Amino acid sequence: MSTVQAPISAAARSTRQWQEADSAHFMHPFTDHAGLARKGARIITRAENIYLWDSEGHKILDAMSGLWCVNVGYGQQALIDAAARQMKELPFYNAFFQTSTPPAIQLAELLAEVTPPQFSKVFFTSSGSEGNDTVVRMVRHYWASLGQPERQVIIGRKNGYHGSTMAGASLGGMSGMHAQGGLPIPGIVHIEQPHWFELGRGQSREDFGLTAARWLEAKILEIGPEKVAAFIGEPVQGAGGVIVPPSTYWPEIQRICDRYGILLVSDEVICGFGRTGQWFGCETMGTKPDLMTFAKGVTSGYIPLGGVMVSDKVAKVLIEQGGEFNHGFTYSGHPTACAVAVANIRLIQQLNLVNHVRQNIGPQLAAGFASLEDHPLVGETQTCGMMGALQLVKDKASGQPFDPALEVGMLCRAHCFGNGLIMRAVGDRMIVAPPLVMSRDQVDEMMALIRHCLDLSLSELK
Ligand code: PLP
């Protein structure tokens, strides 16, 4: 047998050499490459539990779980073994042409077990974006199959995030994304987000929740209910800045969708698999979605996998009246990815992680964030399960923001990086979504680091 040259180890090159090769060849997602070339990428070389190490040997507490995905933490042997075993037995086969594979079938069964009762079927993709593209095609096909092809319009929200493909980025309401590439695609419109601190401070949170939900009703009436196919939202907006809606918001959205017979789509790419303290965010928010997109936490990010849970109501129409659904991906039901997902979900169950979030570390994170409200930079804190946000403001009393040119969020993020903590900045909103395996001591460790970095940011701003 010939020897195949595997990728070289991290130690085979210096940081500078890695950075030079990176800059010469690698175009990164959501990155200003001119800026990156000046600074050089930070090279992450290994990870264990909730910690990362970079090529300079620095240890970093990963309070973002990679990119909201490493729910079970790094280094879980059960996931590694599942991938190796499956790669040896059957690394790949497709699910087209009336074929299937045991890992994909097992994962479909397991998903039917852990998702809310209206779901017993799944359509697999490799990412959240592909999942949301599938949603667009599926809801339109559903309505056409029911003889209502004019129901085309899907309503999303400004500052929502549903991925980076043409349909995913269109469903999302990120103005920077819409400014490039002619988005949104036709038939997708947006309402304002339920962001109390930015849009609703004249009202109580509860009243604002109802106001924000009724923007959906106003939009439906403006378009004509007979033309609206679906509403899509993240239970808690993640990339938009961990915006936790008031408790009144989602029940009112559900009432409005029911009233006009519009499909409700819950994008659970971030909120799914325990992050909110229930298996899925819709359970925390009290909705009963017709479709549910997932990705990230389904494999804890160890390997790419996503999909759409299809409710029995929708599946019945698609199966009995829809004929062939002309849609799918080479990697829909990828056996190795599915094997890792099965191992990951079993591990979440074994470690009782959903209860751990709901009863232990979620309340601890909430108390820790609430205790930061005394900090001069912090105007608002919000948490939901293992997600948290700190809104940095110039003036606490009035909530007056900093001049955006000061880039206070980026300044704080740099202090976090410099002090062994990964925290993300969305404008001046500092956010975390730590691994669900965190111990109570590790939550304390993270909270101490956050306060220290806020103090350093404050001294720099004085
Ligand atoms: N939906 C939500 C809520 C997300 O947060 C993301 C990614 O962050 C996506 C969809 C897109 O997922 P992916 O990056 O796997 O395509």
C-alpha cells in the first residue's frame, strides 16, 4: 500500500508561516481580508472540554462554543469513535434512488424521539443555510400541492439570521448581507425584530412583546393573507445579538399564524439541542412550529450536518399530494455525519445536559449576568439558558449608545482575546453561548473573566 501524506501537524510551522499561507490562499467567511492580512489570523491548534489553545500556546475559554455549536464540549471520545467506525464501514452513500443507510435511519428515528410530538419526519442537509433553503422550497411546494400556489410570501425579521445561501440570507434580515448580491430574492419580506432595548423602551417589556408580534399581523394584512406562506424566526435571535424576546411575543405570533393559517417555521440552528434549557427553543417559548430547521448542535459541530423537521401536517400533504419533491443534496443523510449525530444526541441524554442547563448552569449564568448590571458600561443584560448578552452603553441612566466610530464592542472583544476569553461583539452588544457541559466552577471562571475585561474596557475609554 502506498503511504498517503496526511495534513502536517500544527507544530510543523511557526505561527507566522501559518499566517502567511493563510493570507495567501484562504478566503474566510465574513472577513475583511485587507484587515486580516495586516494582523494575521489567530491560529487555533487544539481544544479540550471548554478550552482552546492557539499556536502560541495560549489557553482560551471558548464562551462561544466554536460558533454556537460545540454543545458537548471538545474531545468527546464517543463522537470521535462513531466517526471512525462509520468511516471504516461505510464512509458515504447517498439517499437518492430509493437507497438508505443505517446511521441516517437511526438518526431520523432519534430526532423523532427528541423533537416535539408533531414531528416524526426529517429532511437532511449539511448546514443550517441549506436547511432554510429547503424550507423555502418546501413551504411553497406544500401550498401549491394544496391548490394554493399564490401563497408564496415568507415573512422574516430584520436582524434575523438564517444563513448565507441566496434564500437563507434573504430570509434573514441582515442589511449588510442584503447590500451585496441583489438580496432579498423575490417573495421574502421582513418585519421589525422584538428588540425591547432598541425599539420598545417606552413600553413595558410585556406590552412591547405584543406590539412587536402584531407587526406580523399588520404585514399579513398588508400583503393579503391568501398570499402568505409562512413566518420564520429564531426563538432567540443569535447572530443578531442574543435578543431574547419578551415572554408575550411568541404566544402572540403563534395566535396570529393560527388565525391566518400561515405555517410557522422555528429556526433552531442555535437554540436546538438544549441551549435554551429545553431540547428546542420553541418548547421554551411555547410555540408549536410546522417546520423546524436545525444544524450546529445536532453534531456539536464535530462534522457538518443540518436538516428540517417536518410536522405530520406538512408531511401528509407533501407525501399524499406533492408527488416527487425535486430537491436534495449529495450529502443529505451522510452516514458518517449521521453516526456522529446519533452519538452526540445519546451523549446529551446520558449527561442529562438539557436539565443541567435548565436547573444548574442556566440560572447561574442568568444570576452572573444580572450581577453585571452594576457595571458602568452595562445598559442591559439578557440571558436564555446558555446564551447571554451585555449591551454596552455610554450612559447607563438614559441608555445612550456610544458613537459607533469608537467600536466599543470590538475594543472589549480585543480585551477578551488578550485575556483568554472568546466573547463575540455584535456592535456594542457582547454575547456568549458557552458549551452546555460547563461546570458551575467554569461558569464562575467565565464570569470573573468577563468582569475583568469590562473593567479593562472601561479604563481604556476613560
Ligand atoms: N440559522 C441560524 C439561526 C444560524 O445561527 C445559522 C448560522 O449561524 C444558520 C441558520 C446558518 O447555518 P450554517 O452556517 O450551518 O449554514
